[in-house]
Amino acid sequence: MNETHETSWISRFKWLILGGCGLIFFFLCGSFLLFLPDLLSNPQVRQSSEALFASTPTNEVIVEGLNLSTPAVIMTPTTPVSETDEGLPNRATAYVIQVIDGDTIEVFLNEESHRIRYIGIDSPEIGMPFSEEATEANRRLVEGQILELEKDVSNTDQHGRMLRYVYLSDETLVNAQLVALGYAVAVAYPPDIKYQELFEAKQQEAQENGLGPWATPTATATLVSMESEALVLIDPACSQFNAPGNDNENKNEEFVCLINKSIELVDMTSWIVRDEYGWTYSIPEFSLEPGAAVKVRSGCGDNSQKDLYWCKDETAVWNNDGDCVYLISKLGKTIAQYCY
């Protein structure tokens, strides 16, 4: 009888009871959402939540005394690092296809062939004295080798050749080695002068060891002293830097005059005439008589005691709007210069 009465009471008020429970549930949820921002702003709670989702080398995170295992996540970069990024050497690997001369090679680089001109040095051009020896020395060093090529400031020269410092696999700097062996001279071509002091030091060694152009001469001609050497001058009154008409079509009438003001015969073999841009002409076997002058013409022709021919390809040499002429001895010393 009592059981029936109790069941009847619950049935009568069940909806009221369920409604009250629902109100209490919604009140608790609302209170939680109301205080959630303050809860998350609490430093201790935030640090714990961050730690919960952080990966550690041991794959373990400690949160309020709980040891939670989390999967390790390793992030790897998907963008390749460029050679030009700061802090990395500006180098590229290339395979030598052929040796052109004492300071020029052809290589296979980035799936293409490229001509490479060694920076900071100069060897005799093909057909000039000592050119075969310099080419053979370069061939012995690099032919068939895999090289490291290092860029300085300029990428290419006026001929489109890539300007580079060249390294063998043992880190031998080929540019410096050729100078040290006497097969090339150190010549600065600003702004690419990163290792110029090294090249000049190697040239001094070659000179002291009597190698290459500093070997004991066998010719009977009297060699000029360094003091008299400085008396070979550039004569602007005799020179003609702007040829009549189109310079590029009249290169033989563009020339620079060199005059020997000393009282001795000057052996100018392997001396260099260079402009401000970097065009260079290496004088072939040639001696200038005391008081005599010679014109270095930009075009082609047969050399004589009065005329030497640069045989410059493509364009003329001297800039009509202003340029500088440098006369450099085979020892790398600047003998004279003239700017207009």
C-alpha cells in the first residue's frame, strides 16, 4: 500500500523534478562559460595547457604531477637553402670540359657549358711567349677535375665569361697556384680583389725563386733597371682615344702612345695595357728603344717597332666620354697611368 502511494507521488511530480535538474545543469554551464576567460588568463593554467600540447625530446610533458606521453613532431624545411644566403660560401661545383689557356677553362655547370676566367691573375694569351707553358700548367692542374667555383663581386667579364676563384678538391686555389709557379702574374681588376694580397704574395715568391717571367734571361739585350723602368710613360699628346667616325669600325685609328724616356732599352715583353673597365692587352715579345715611342692600336695588323696591334674583338677599347690607361710591368707594378 505504501509502495503504491510513493510511486503515485513520484509520477505526479516527475516533470517538476526533471525541470529543476535541467535548470541547475544550465546554470552550472553558464557559470563555467562566464568564468572561462579568467581561467585561461591565469598564467599557471596557460603554461600547463601549452605544455600539454608541446613536444619534448623525451616525448613527455609534466602537468601538475601528471606524466603525459605525447607524439614527437619533427619539422623539416621544405624550401631549399640558396647559395647566396648569408653565412654560406658562394660556391658551385663544376666539371672541367677543356682548358682554353693559362687562365681560362670551359666547365659543365648547372647542366650547361660555361667559360670561366680566373679572377685576379693574367697569363700570356695564345700565340704570345710562354703561353704554351702556362696553358699546359693549367691543364695539369685542372683537366678532368671536379672544381669548386667561388664568385667575388662581378659575375661575368666583358666577353661573357664567368669570373671565378677556382678550387681543387683539396682546397688548392688554382688562381694562386699558377702565380706561385710563375705561369701567371697577379693583376687587380676591381672590384674583384678578395684574394689580391694573396696573389701578390705568391708572385713575390715566384720572383724570389726565379720562376716563369722571373727566370734568368738568356737574351743578350740589356734589361732596364726598376728605376729606369718608371720612365716609360703614356703620351696623351700622341694618343688618340676617339677615332674618326665610328670607333668600332675604325679601331686602328684608336691608339695609346707609350714613350721610353730612359737612356736604356726597355724589354716590355708581357707588360699589360689596361683600361678602367678591365680590358687588357699583353704586349708580345717587344723592346722599346731609348727615346722611341710605340702606338698600341685597338685594331688588327702586323706588329712593328712603331705599332703594336691589340686586335680587340667586337668593340673598341677606349671610352670617348672618359677612361683611364694603366701600364703594368710583368712584375705587376703599375709603371704609368693616365686618365682623361
